[in-house]
Amino acid sequence: MRFMRICTLMLSLFLALPASAWADGNVVLAAGAGYKKMVNALNAAYGKKTGQTLDLIYGNMGRVTTLAKESGKVDIVLGDQQFLLKRAALPVTEKTELGRGKLVLAFAKGSQFSKAADLDNPEAGRIAMPDTSKAIYGKAAREYLTKTGRLPGIKPRLVEVATVPQVFSYLATNEVDMGFINLTHALNVKDKLGGYVVLDEKDYSPISIIAAILESAPNKDKAKAFLDFVKTDEAQAIVRANGL
């Protein structure tokens, strides 16, 4: 059974690769789905500047790192450094930091709440947060609540879900009054929120979002050219516009 599950997973991962990725010379970048808008914009700008574009794959970070380890076709991975290099232990040859992920407190549309101090308001109901043991922004939210002295007192009102998109789903359906997500996601869905506030970065550990070239990358030179582009002012303007 375990062998069959592995085979099924690998088949789904290979099918996720764009057809062009099987041809020599195509740089493949795999990224967390939450960074899709930003990576698409970077790829478009890179293509306009150089005439070269990357093949892009998106998914949850578990799937992205499995694909990166097993397919032999991925050149670049993009996401949280802690997850990529420590938890998934991906072997890389070079990396660059795009920016720092930012924790925000978002509010449901129509909510009477609009500031971080409303976490202490006794009229505030449930507060959603990502998984505090696995999700990087869940860990950051827990650190923030601990450092600001709100845990353990606030714990009865917390609703822990798996991911940032699930926190947003709870906000969008008004199942919670507020929730912890990241700024990049908040910018992507801002029209569906009642607002958000960026929380003080001194109250949680730095979240480094990186692009890294894998040791197994079949196109290292071309991958390095993209990493060099990411460091330019043009690329950094795109990164900042997307909340990093």
C-alpha cells in the first residue's frame, strides 16, 4: 500500500510539470501557491527584459518540495527559507532573499474591528490562525500573541486551521471576526476583507522568503541568470508591491 501511495504521488507530481519542462534548456521554478501573482509578474518582467521565460509550477509547500526532490526537473524553488532548507532539507547551491514575509491581522467584511488592540476587546468573537506547528504564519501568530502577552488568555477564542487560505475562507464567510494571514495574501484578496493591519515585525521571528537553485538543477546557469534578475531594482519593486 505504501509503495502504491508513493507511485501515485510521483505520477501526480510528474503530471504537474508543464510539457515544455521535459525539453532540455527550460528553467523550471516551483513556488508556494501564495506567491503566484508575484512570481507571474517577475516572470513576465524577466521575459520582457531577456526574451527568456521560466516554466512555473505552484502548489502547497509539501508538494513543491517533494517535486523538487524527486523529479530531477526543477531548477529553482521559491518560498519560506525555514521550510525549504531546514524542514524539507532541500540541497541548494545558491539562494537569494526576495524579502521578508509580513504577518497581518485581517478583519471580516462588515466587522466593527479594525486594529490590533481589538484582539483585547471582549466583544470580539473568534479569531482564526494557521496551524501553529506547521504553517510559518501560524508560528508567527503564536509568537506574536505570546510576546504581546495575550497568550494563554486569548486561547479560548482562537480557531486553528491548516493554512492561510483557510483563514481567509473563514473571514470571507464571516465565521470569525479576525484572522492572522500574511501581507502577500491580504493584498491578493483585499477587496474581500474588511481591512487589515500589518503587525510589528519585532514581535515574531523574521520570515525570509527566498529563491534557491537546487543542486540537482539541470539548468544552473540559466537559473542563476534569473536569480541575478531578482536582485535588480525592477524586480525588487515587483516584490515590494506584493507584500515582501
